[in-house]
Amino acid sequence: MTIKEQYILALDQGTTSSRAIIFNRDGIIIGVKQIPFKQIFPQPGWVEHDPEEIWATQLAAAKQAIAAAQIESEQILAIGITNQRETSLLWEKDSGKPVYNAIVWQCRRSAGICQELRSAGLEKTIRGKTGLVLDPYFSGTKLSWLFRERPDLRRRAERGDLLFGTIDSWLIYKLTGRHATDPTNASRTLLFDIHKGDWDDELLAVMAVPRIVLPEVLPSSGLFGVTRPELFGQAIPVTGAAGDQQAALFGHACFSPGEAKNTYGTGCFTLMNTGPVPVASEHNLLATVAWDLGKGYTYALEGSVFIAGAVIQWLRDQLGLLTESAESEALARSVPDTGGVYLVPAFVGLGAPYWDSDVRGTVVGITRGTTKAHFARAALEAIAYESRDLLEAMEKDSGRALASIKADGGASANSFLMQFQADISGRSVVLPEVAETTALGAAYLAGLAAGYWSSLDEVKKNWRKKREFKPTMAQALRQDLVSGWEKAVAAARSFR
């Protein structure tokens, strides 16, 4: 009897689509499927998803990825899950049916609750325990809002009839029947003490959330359960789970303190491994759990830029300066510089290290000679300036010098942006051969627990460099450009 090759299935549940990717031992993709799903906007500033559609698209993507790889489900050794973080939902314990749409991480409906908590002087306590800033971005105030709006749901939750979870919990439950999460996702709720590694009773009381509704917190790499046999024709162990940005850090093999990655997507998310001790940021970064391999937590510093690749979409869709986003690179290269133009893309405020929700997008330095090429170049440069701000803050908080940073995400395909990032930050930018680092991280977490890979050293050997961008800009020019950017940000923040 011939022994068939085995593989790891990664479920990558994102904000706009559900994907499934199958990896071999070398970390190479052998099958992939992506299925988009509907975005629900009940009113301005509110964003929801249908949990049943998330489950249906994720299951279908998994089955179709197996088919695309031309393998059988019995060849899947284990499943790893990575997910859009902070998105929150409630479902019935007995039936598994959602009682409300999932409230998405982008949703701002709980801003009033955040302000109440801030006015009550609780921000320092919350930050000290969770490592997070008090913002509607995170899960806890979303659940508080839901219980306020629907007292009937609160009563059912207190009776133990309902279960709360982020998207990883929802998928684990639908796959295995177990109500569980991992520390990377728990640490994004405003309800979890990242120092003690447990749900915090004081925070639960502040948010008016009953403990009975919360999932069990298990290591990111370990057994969460086995799939119901009817789903894939056999039971498959689910042995890995992590939020998307932490999974990407793991997928980049950033296993040593001081190693960092930046994901260039709609926004930018920069994470640095800080080792076994969380770093309390003095520069408005977040302290978060990077992963738990069952031997104690590894922590990370995180900085979030709200608008990155989205500024190029804005040039294309709202201003009509581009037909395709990819045109931005050639357009930017058609001029030697921005002609003194700076674009601060604060369309929804500024994220880290500023956390200024009132500032709005600003352009300075326009002259009669300004062209759309200057706009395109200024937009791309803005992404690099914003990321540089994060990297500088991370170095100050961590006390570690960053000689290079690993990059992924859609905008990392823009070579002009990557070179300018290296130049303006004074650091090398390194792209991996396998770009799907988020799904790869989930696969590694699952595969390590299942014995597919034997160690972090074996996983690290799989990381392969595709291209490296080294800084070539003169220090004097870098300083002048950064000074101009800082003045542009100050101008934007002065306009209210």
C-alpha cells in the first residue's frame, strides 16, 4: 500500500473573503480557493457580516482548495485557522445559530461606550491590563453595546444559553463543537489580562459581560478539537489558531525578539516580536500576545496605520487619477520627486503612533506645476512615511535597533514603494518568496502541534527571500524629507 503525502490546510478568514490554502512541508502552496462574501452597512460607521455566510464560504473554500490541490481529505494532517481580529458575534449554545450579525472590527458603533469608560477614568486600568488603547476597534465594547441594545440577549447569556466569540471561535465551534479561542485573539477583546493570561473579572464587570459567555483560551499551537466527520468525510484535527497579524509574524518566522514585519494592505500593520515579556509602550503602540506554543506567551508590539493601500484606491476610484492601482508605480517614477507635495491620508483619523481620530486627510505644497504624477508619488510616499513613524516608535519602545523589516501584503508588490520605504526608514525591506504569510503562519502553528514540522528551526529554514530593497538615500535628503512629512502631519492635526 502506497503511503500518500500529507499536507496542512490553512483557513484564512478575512474581512472581505474566506480563503483556504494547502501547504506542503516546504511551505509551498499546492491548492488555494478564495470566496468573497457580503459587507453589510446598516448605517454610517456601522459594519456587519452574516456569520452563516462566513461559515458557508469558509467551508466551501476548504473543500474547493482540496479539490484544486488534487488530493483527498484524508491527506490533510491538520487544520490551522487565522482570522480577521476583533470581529465579534453571539450564537446559541444548543443550536449553534447566531442571534445577531457579526459586528466587524471596522464598526464604530461603540464609540460612545468608549467615551463613557474614558470619562470614568478607566483608560489607564484597561491599557495596563490589556495592552490596548480604548477604542471601538476592539471586541469588548461591541459586546457591551449589543447587550445594552438587546437586554433579552444579556439575560440569555447570563443563563448560559449563548456563546461569545471572535471569528476563530466561531469557526472552531462550527468545525469541532468546542467553544475555544487562542491568546492572540483573546488579547484583542479588552477583556483579557495579557499578563495573567486569563479573562479579567474587573474588566468583565466594567464592560458588563458575564464570564460564562466567554470561550476557553487554549495555546495557539495545540489541539482545539477534531472536525465533525460529515464535513470532510473524516475527522481532521484542528491544531492551530491565531489572529491574522500575529499569524503573519509567525509566517515570516520572526521568532527572535527584535524581528519585525509590516503588512501593506488596506492599512499597514507592523508587529515586532518582544519575547516573553510585554513591552508597555510610551509611544502609543499596542502590546499584544504574538502566540502561545504551549510553553508560555511570546509578546509583540503592534502599530496600526488605518489608510495605506486604500489611498491608492482613493486616487483610482474617487479622483479618477488611475485606471488600475498598479499604474501608480509607473506614474510615481515619471517624476523625480513630489514637487514639494505631501499627502497625509488621515481619511478616518490617524492610527499609531498618533491615535488622533479627529484629524482628516490633508494635502500640502500644491503649486500650479503639480500633476497627477506628483499626487501618485506623494500617496505612495505617505504609506512609507507612516510606516517609518511606526518603526521609529518601535525602536524607542523596545530599545532594539531594526536593521531590516520583512514585508507582505498587496502593496508590497509595488517596487517603488518598497525602495522608498527602505530609503526613508534607513532599513532594508525584505520580501518573502511565499507571499501568503498569514495563512502560512496558521499552517505552521497547526503543523508544529501535529508533528508535521519538528521545530521552529525547521520552520525557519522554509523562509526564503525573494527580494531585498536596501537604503541608498543620502542621510541629509532623508532628514529633509522626514522634516517635511512631520510638518505636513502637524498641519493636518491643526485643522479641526
